[in-house]
Amino acid sequence: MPVVTLSQAFLNSGLVVPEGKQRIEYCDSAVPGLLVEKRATEGAVPVYYLRFKRNGKTAYDRLGTVKDLTLTQARKLATERKVEHAKEAKVIPEVKPAVGEMTLDTFWVEHYLKHAKLHKRSWQRDEQLYRIRIKPKFGEKKLTEITRYEVEKFQADLLEGGLSHASASHHVKLMRRMLSLAVQWEMLERNVLKGIPLVLSLIDNQVENYLDEEQLKQLVEVLKVDTCRTPAMILLFLLSTGARLNEALTAIWKNIDVEAGVWKVDAIRAKGKRARNIPLNDSAKWVLEQLESKSKSEYLFPSPVKNSGGEDVPYTTITRTWYRIRKLAGIPANVRIHDLRHSFLSLLARKGANLSMIQMIAGHADPRVTTRYIHLSQSTLGEIANLASVIVQKTQPVPTPLATPSALPGAVIAPAEGIAKPEQQSPEETSASNVVPLFQKVA
């Protein structure tokens, strides 16, 4: 590569590409690194470049053509660029943390939360668990510094602090999931929380709370007159359909067919993302008749708080209202909103619906889950066992179901009529009229 003292006269006549070559470069002796390149292509315009070192390798910075820049301008620009490149070379390159060296909070913000928002409908619950309790305890710890012992102690401390077994376990499951993803994404070598014992695995978590006829009567009476009408109607709707709370909160009118007696729950609103149809019995239809939201809102139960655009949004929770109403109705403090679904499905079982019918109405993918909602008291089991008594025969060897709303005075609650015996009706024939209604229509 020839080194010459570039001049305007040389640029005008001396830029000749030798025969057999594609291009030639001439370096300027006045400004080291400045060169002009001439290609053999006909009509090609010579170009000024600055040659310099970047991370130990030769790099080229295009300055412009001889038509764009005079020689003086090219030398000045080359000098300025050399200063800039020298400053860049002094900047210490960012070093990525070694595997497992990032903090749990960094992993949460930059990786886990983004993943959860794409793949979990319950990501907001994860955010709440992390922000309130996990971050203050483990947020500044590196992934490699988190130990199994600390997390087990954390779980025990949550229990001692008054959290339920389920809530305490959810915190640990979230941390276990985070470290598992860190391993999958090659940010951590191993998950120390793999197989960590959850407190739920040490206890019987099959809570079996359901309302007896007196509790049901008191609850209905309170709900029918409570001043918080929308939350009260939501609870009555849950009692009438056996739906999950989120399904009711997000229910929309376009999915309600009162004439056919069917409520369609879209996959996006259903647990497990499986669409299903819920039959509407007379009680559910009675509730729908009381709602003022029809033709006014997309939602059955719109929240009084609207979004920033002034549009209706569904309720996100009615837990506080439930606590107040539960106390007014004299319902035990351990009865949850979800136990209204539990009570509805148990009542279906006691009124003669078989496992397949209940599974379809409940929307369970696995029949083993449905069996949790079929409850018989010890006295009922004893009566069933007496059916096989061969020594002493009872005068009426037919089991008496647990007390049902049919025994209640005042005709506020009424049992369904015409529920066929399991052998008389297939699951496909189950309709809204066969589901136990809770309220009579009041004229």
C-alpha cells in the first residue's frame, strides 16, 4: 500500500489502478490512517477512509468521496474521528455477570416477569407475592446465594406470621419456578429448590366446607336485601350456577342465552383455557332478571369504577364484601367464596345427579376432581350401608339425603323438581331445568 503526500494535483491525475488489480489505496503521510481508495470500475469515484484499530482488529471508517470532501476537509475529519475512536477504546466494555451471579430482583425484572405476562393469566398474583414478601427477603441475593434452608425457613416464618398453608406454599412454588426457568435459560447451573417440601404436601388440603340448609337460608336472605347490589347478585349467581368466581366476574351478556338456558364461558375466561357451557336454572334466570346492566354494559356485573377511557370494566374482587355478608349471615369464618361452588355441586350429588352430570356442569377435565365435591355425611353413609344389612332389616331401607333447601320455610329457596335418576338420564340430556335452583321467582 503506497504512502504518499496527498495533494489536489495527485488526486486529479495520480489515482491510477494498476492493470490486473481491482483497486488501489494511497495512504496520506500527513495524517496517519487517512487513505483514499480508487476502484478499477469505470466511473468509480475515489473514497476517503480512516483506518484504525478496534479491539485489536483493523477497522475502516468511511469519510466520503473526493467529490464530497476536499483534501483539507478529509484531513480535518480524519483527525476528529481518530480522537473519537481513541475515547471509545478507553471505555471499559460491559461485562455480563457470570452464570448465577445476577440478583433475584434482576432476574425478576429482566426475565421472569416478561415471561409470566406472556404465559400466565395469574401473573399479577405472582407480582403481588414477589413484591410484598419475596423481594424484601431475597431480592438482593444472587441466584447462587439462595439456599434451600433459607427458603424452607421463609415458608415456616410465613406460617407463623398468620398466612394460610396455601399462601405460604405459593411463595415457595413461585421461587422454585423462577430458579427452574433460570436453569432452563442457562443462567443458573442447578435449581436448589427442586423437590423442596411444600407445607401443603404435609397436610390434607382437601377443604370440605359447604353450607347446610339454615346457613343457606340466612345467606340468601342477607343477599336479597344487601345494599351492595352488584356484589350480592354475583354471590347469588355463584350459588345458582356453581361457577368459579372469575367466570362470574368476567361474564358478558353476549354469552348468555336465557331462552336456551345456557351460559357460554369462553376459553380465555375459563380455568384451563377450555370453553364450556353452564346450564342456567330458574334461580340463575331470576338473578339475571334483577340485573340492570343488560343493554347498558357488556358485562353482567360491571364495576362502578371505569377505565381511563370511560369504559366499563369487570369487578376484580368482592372479597371484602363477602367477609361482611358472611358475618351478617352467621356463616363460619372458614367458609370461602369458592365454597359456594362447593355447596352447589354437593347439593347436586345429594339430589341424585351422578358423577358424569356433575362433571359436565362443573367443567372438570378429570372425574377424580369431581369426587371432591360429592359429600355424604356419616349418617347418610350409615343409611346406605344399612341397605346391605342381612340380620336386621329397616322398615324404610332408603337413604335419606342430607337436609336440603326444600325443608326451609318461607319458600325463599326451593328444590328442583324432576331430577331424573342417573339411569334415566344421560349426561348429554342434562339441562338447566335439572339443576337445583335456589330461589323461587318472586312476583
